[in-house]
Amino acid sequence: MDDGMVETVNRAAEAGRSPFYDRARQQNLAPLWRVLGGLVTEFPRSTAVPAIWRYGDVRPYLIEACGLISTEEAERRVLVFENPGLPGQSRITPSLFAGYQIILPGEVAPAHRHVASALRFIIEGKDAYTAVAGERTMMAPGDFVITPSWTWHDHGNESDGPMVWIDGLDMHIVNLLSASFRDSYPGAAHPLTRPEGSAYAEAGSNLLPVDFQCGSQTSPIFNYPYRASREAIHRYSLTRDPDRHHGYKMIYINPVTGGSAMPTLTTALQLLPAGFATAPYRSTAGTIFSVIEGMGTVTIGDNSLEFGPKDLFVAPSWFPLSFSAASEVVLFSYSDRVVQEKLDIFRESYVND
């Protein structure tokens, strides 16, 4: 087993160096040559492992949690997806968080704000809302909703059934940089200052107000409705043959900058035609997938996992990934790719090319 020590170290001589190491430790010093191989690896070695959470297995726990704790007590009633390779760390990949949040009819998840950016991807329900920075948006399954960094936000359910969505956050990236702040609003809900639909009216039609000012790298559109996104990827699929590694895949963008809709998370919609099988692909971006429509099999490394609607699975960094679609499949995904691209460290490989 590789213990991290570089190959050039004379292991037979190591015992004689122990007094030096002990004295150096008293000065909070440590020899790099004993750990270099584990710090600068020859290829990515993710501590996360491939995993799948089937919605039919998870949903009963969400319902049970509703009887155990209120939104007022929990603030956010969320069950966290813990990667089996990272137990107890609230991580689905080393850099990303994922969880299911559930809110019952009449409940309000109280307003707060934090430096970490969040996405909501809606799984189940109707007539629930998120309010962001003084504007409310109603949510439906398949909608992709953004909570930008340091914006007040609260959630409420005005329907007669539960509402469930994925919470995806960059909190582990924020905490790595020791940059986290958090604040609670004194009331349950932040005041509404803009009519519903204002953000989309300003920036959702390839037009901007003449006096528009962009104060953030995050998209000014904070709800990308599935009805529009689904139509867009369908139309795209009519214009060309599917990519052999991705099928049809489109990235959610900030319409002001043309870049990623979120500065720390790459979000995407992917369509695989019925019967289509992708060629293996891998990248350094660990990626979380949520199945919107269809059934099939995903192979991640040596793991072949059958999936259906509302299931969630994770492909860690540098694991070969391929799909086989039993029916037409639509997937939502998010990853830390945009962060890696900004740092010039993102790498991808088309395995069979």
C-alpha cells in the first residue's frame, strides 16, 4: 500500500531519523518527503465512492422526520446524503453538499442568509415557494432554483401535500477557505419587495433593462422553470445527433455573462434517447445526478446501478461514467466543475477515444 512516502526515501535509514522528526514536531514542522506521495498524487484519488439513493427507499424517512421535528425547531428539515466513503461529514463529494428538504402544508422554513450559495431542484409537490432577496417564486417538479450567496431566503408550502427538493450547496468549498458567515432574520419571512416574476421579466428573454446593473456573478434569474428547460433541450435534440459521451447536454447559464448560472456550481440538463448508450467519460468534477424522467443503468467505475425517476446518484472525480437508457431519460446534475475551470485545474477524458 502506498503510505505517501516518496520512492527515493531510504526506508532502512528512517529509524535513525526519528529523533530529528520528534524535535521538528516540537516546532510544528514535518518532513514533506514522508507524505509527498499522498499529497501530490499521480492521478485523482477521491475519498468518495459511487452511490445511489432510490427515492422509494428515502421518501418514508422524509415523511417520518416530519413527525419528529418541526421546521421551526430544525430551521431546515433536511436529510443529508452522506457518501459511504465520507461518513459523518455531511458530504456527497469532498467539496459538495446534497440533501432532501421536505416542507409540509402550511409550514414556513424561516428566513436566513449565508455565504454559501445554494440550489434547489424540485422533486415532488406543487404550490410551494421560495422567496429570495424580496421576491417570491412558486416551484414545480424539475424547476432549478438559485439562492445566491448572502441573500435572505425562506420557503413556504401553500398546497395540500408535501414539497420535496434537493438542497445543493458549496458550503464545503466556503469552509475550506474559512469564509463562512450566517445570519438569521428576526421574523419568519423576509418582506417581499418585488412582484413575483420580476427577475425573469428583467433577464429571461435575451433582453435586459437599459439601466440594469449586475452586482453578482450569480444569474439574476433565480428560477429556471422545467417547462422551459425541457422544451429547450427537446428542441436542441431535433437539431443534431447525440454526442456519444453525453447524449444531449446543456448547461444552465447566467444570461448576463454567458457563464455558469452559479459561480461555484455547474448545473446541467441532459437528455438520453430511448435505447441510447453513452461511451465512457470521466472528469475531475465529482457530479451529483437527479433523475427527472425515464429509466436506465449508469455505470460508474465498476458499479452498474439501475435508476428510475426521482433517484439520485453520485459519480466521484475521475471515475469512468456511462449510461444506458431503457427509455428516454432526462437528468439534472450539478458539480464543482466551474470552480475547477476558474482555477485551471479541470480535466476530462473521453475514455474510449
